[in-house]
Amino acid sequence: MYVQQSSEEIESEDVTQSSVLSARARNLYLRARDYGLRGLETKHRDFAVALRKDPKSAVRMMQASDVPLLYWTAVSWGAAISCQKTIPNWWPRNRKLRR
């Protein structure tokens, strides 16, 4: 969040540096998302593949103990998307994941 905030604060003064910081923030968020997905796969094998294929079915295999990691994985994924407001093709290709 800190990197993204810095990017937004300097956007009107230095667009180039703001873009660099925004890309860095996006990469940090994606790293966090990937850590979350890997964490979920320790208990639920191939969860990331199942999530992209059929999100509703993938989430049904989760248990109450998975909620914190699901939450932070989704937050980091959403934050990465929010850093790419100007690149619509970057959004998840799977329409089911957009919901």
C-alpha cells in the first residue's frame, strides 16, 4: 500500500516516476497473491488451477480455517488490478473471476 500511495501522491508532478512506482506496487501485490495461492495449495492441491477453471467449485472446497488466507489473497489480487486502471486487458481473462 505504501508504494501505491507514493505513486498516487506524485502522479501530478512526475508521471514517469509515478508509473515506475505503480508498476512496483503491482508486482508486490502480485507476489503477495502468489504467496497466498501457494499457501492455499498446501492444503488444497491445484487450487490455483481450479480457481481459474471454475471459481465457484474451487471455493467450495475451502474450510473456515482458509478464510484469512483467502481474504488476503483476494485483497492483494484486487490491489494489483487497481494499479492497472489504464490497461483494461490486464484484468483476469476468465469472466468468472471478474465477478
